[in-house]
Amino acid sequence: MTNEDYILYLEDDAVELMKFEMAFTKLNRTMQIQSFENGLLGWEFLVNNKRHLPKIIILDLKMPVMSGLEFLENIKNHLSLRKIPIIVLTSSEDKNDILFSYENQVAGYFVKPFSIKDYDETIQRINEYWAVSKISF
């Protein structure tokens, strides 16, 4: 990992990671994407890299070992990590997951669309939101 800005993407599905990388590339973004397949690996990475935190975290909720919900709860209870903006990008439309996520101060909650076109549009919307926010990726 270099000292450049990067996105931390926690996703257990390799196809979803590939879709995200492709959609991100279509936006002409060159920021590095650091990814892990579960919340525990992402958590350990953050704890060991406190001097170089990601610009934003993109978080799936349904992962093995440590779910996105557990990751979210851990990070929001950690003083030096809870300031990192988190966008949930998940297949879950469960109202309890949505409520829990916002109670734990996520910056946004997006359900993964099935079609590539809709997926690309979702990533575009996330990008546009951050482009007008104080922190952009």
C-alpha cells in the first residue's frame, strides 16, 4: 500500500469486486482500491494502518467471519477509526439492516442492482455524492 488516497472495499464475492472495479474505472477514477473478503480482515488492516486510513469504506453487509454489521459496530466504537465515511453497498433490503446501518452513522446505503447498467449508475450516484461533499474519492 502506497501513501496515496485509497478506497477500502469489503466484499466477499469476487464477481461483485470485479463489477465495482469496472464501474469505478468507467468513471475515469484512478484511486487505488484495497479490498478484503470479510470484515475481520478489513478490521485488522485498519487497526494496523491507522497512519494511512482510507478516504472511504465501501461495505457489504453479508460476509463470512465478521459480517458488515459487526464491522460497522466495531468501527463506530473505535475513536480513531469511526470518522472514516462508510457507504453500504449490499444485497440486503432488510429494514433492520438499513436502520442498524444508519444508527451506526453510515453516509449512505445502496442496494446492489442486478444489471450492469443499473450497477454502473449506482456507482455513478455514489461518486456524484462524494464529488459534492467535503470528502470525495
